[in-house]
Amino acid sequence: MTKTPEGFYEVNTRPHGSQMKLIELVDPPGRVLDVGCSTGYLAERLQQRGSTVTGIELDGRAAEAARRFCEAVHVGDIETMELPFEPESFDYVMCGDLIEHLRDPEGVLARLRPLLRPGSRLVLSTPNIANWAMRLSLMFGRFRYTDWGILDRTHTHFFTRKTLRETLEAAGYRIEVFDHTVPVPVLSTPRI
């Protein structure tokens, strides 16, 4: 993932990357709540595929850019803001690389659940702190925070496959698909 000169993330169109997988999971198209929508780079692609997107974004400048691709964008902190939606308003709630930035990921996920219609789904991605590159770095004593990536200075929580599953289940979700990304496409197949 790369950043724009303004410091916002851009879409990564790598076919087996997390962002493209998120977009593909929104099928069939429907009403999407994109939590942490940034500049609307995912909303743009969802809109092109026939979805109607509503965004929530903390950064006012990013939210202004996202308005081009969203039906509405609400500026605020998802952990504290009043959610201006009726229960069962959305077919999908998308949290693309968001929960690792939250103080209370489980609480936010539980708070978002009533917004989903019956039969709809939460679609999310988060980095796996137990990936091979992190394990190798730790083996050599390297653990340095960076400006972006898995050790982004703004990350407050790290997840492994197991702790992500536990967080989702504790927030009331039933996992249907649990996928991963790897640099070798043949290894990137959905697992339940």
C-alpha cells in the first residue's frame, strides 16, 4: 500500500491483496457502510460495481475527498460518535485495515452489528502480526515502529488469526470466510 503526498492511503490493486478481496466480497452489490473510508478509494470501486456507499471517516480532509464516491460521509470517531443510522440499514459493513487503530475493536464491532440486515455481512481486513516477515524480524531482534505498514505508529492493537477470530466471535459475529493474503497467488485461497 502506498500513500499520497497528502499522507492518505491509495488503493492497492494487487489481485490477491486485501483491498481487492474486500471489494470482491461485496457481492452482490448493495448498501455498504465503509467505516474508515479515507478518501473513498474503496468506495469508488464499490460504486463502479453497483453498490451505494456511505462512509465514516475521522479525517475531515479525507472525508471531503470521499464525498465524490459516497452517498454521504459522516465525519467523526467511530468509537465515540453518535451513529445516525437505523438498525438493519446496510447489506455490508466494511472495515478495511481499521480495527488495529481502535482503542476497543471488539466494542466497535459489536456496536456496528445491529446496522447489518439479516443475511448481510461484515467485511474486514487487518494485518496479521504473526506473518512470516514479522516472525523473521523478531528472530533477528527487530521491532521498530514505522510511518505505515504493520508496525504503523497509529496501530493500538495487533492481531493473529486466532485473536482476530476471538474478537469477531466475542462481538457476536459468525465467521463464514476467513482468508489471508500472501505474495504467491496460488496460496491465497479462502478457508472457512
